[in-house]
Amino acid sequence: MLTVSNISVAYGAISALREITFNVEKGEIVTLIGANGAGKTTTLKCISGLIKPRQGEILFEGKKIDRLPAHQITKMGIVQVPEGRKPFVDLTVWENLLLGAFNRPKNEIATALERVFNSFPRLRERLHQRAGTLSGGELQMMAMARGLIANPKLLMLDEPSMGLSPLLVREIFSIIREINRAGTSILLVEQNAFMALKVAHRAYVLETGRIVLSGTASDLIEHPKVKAAYLGE
């Protein structure tokens, strides 16, 4: 589905990604784990067209996308839920969700909203509430729902657990698993390596812009280096 080949990205003289290569197959959850500054968010921005790579190529369903503008990539079915949730705080939950449906035909929006409410029933209760009054967990649910309503083939999630309580983290990751089981492929960027590896099929470890480890999530969760660096063992 998605193939990232030898991608390098630099901000001026500072190298952010160094010839990284990975793939996401249809139906998978693939996670990128690593410390702050490892290049995880830069990778997602590169895939979604917000940053252009210095070298390498990105293919989605066999089509080269690394030089396409972001709106065309979104129309192809890649949707990114950014770090920090990025709500429109003065709009209601309903209005925020409709912004995610801008590419959908009008006759599909009601069905798309119902699917979202099945995954995020709490949002139905908050539908006419201003987004700026929601809790952190509700904002994350709304951000994910806004991405989901666009009917993505590949949903890219950037730090969905950031700032949430352990109880809400478990709830968010349970929803991620449900979304995947319903047929959406997921590329997950996450600092909570333990939870990410628990839900993912495969994983890649990024350090200072390079992929230093890769494998099945079940293998990496037992890897001594991963345990020492990311799992506190």
C-alpha cells in the first residue's frame, strides 16, 4: 500500500531523515517509535505532502506521491491526524467533524458520521458543544473522528496518547484497534512504545533520523535495546 524508499529530509543544514525505508501493507497497523527529535513527525509530514524530501521516493498504491501537493494526497486516501489535536476551538464538535468531510459527497456524510459515532459515542453527546470546552481525551477522539470521517485508506496518527491519563490512553488504543479491524490501515507515531507495540503488527525504531531496528511488534517488544531505551526495563 505505502512504500517509503530511501527518503532524506533536511531543514537547512540540519538533517532530519537519513535514507529511511519502510512500508505499510493493506490492513496493517505499523508503528514508528523513537524519542523526541528522532524524525517521526517529519516522516508523516513528508508522506502527507507538507514537506518535500531531498531524495528518495514515496509510493501509495503504486503511484508516486512525493512531489504531489498535500490536498491531492488527501484525496488519494491518506489522512493525517496531527500531534496536538489541532481543534478549531470556537467551532462545535459537529462543525469540526464536517471539516473532515470536505472531500466526501454530500450523500455520504450522514453514513460517515454514523460510523464515527459508533467508534466515538461520547462525541454524539458533545455534538453541539464548542470544541474548546472539551477535555483532552475528548479532543483526541474528535481529532481522530475528523480524520476517520474523510474515509481514509491510510490513517496516520501522530502521538494520539500525548497528555492523556492512563485510562484514556487504553481507551484510545482500543479504538485504534477497532478502526483497523474495520478495514483502515494505520501508520502510528507514538512515544508510548509499550502501547504502540501492543496494538501494531509491525514496527520501526527511529533514532536521529535513521531506522535502526525493524520487525514484528511482538519481536521488538522483547528486544533488549527496545526494552532498555523505550520500555524502562
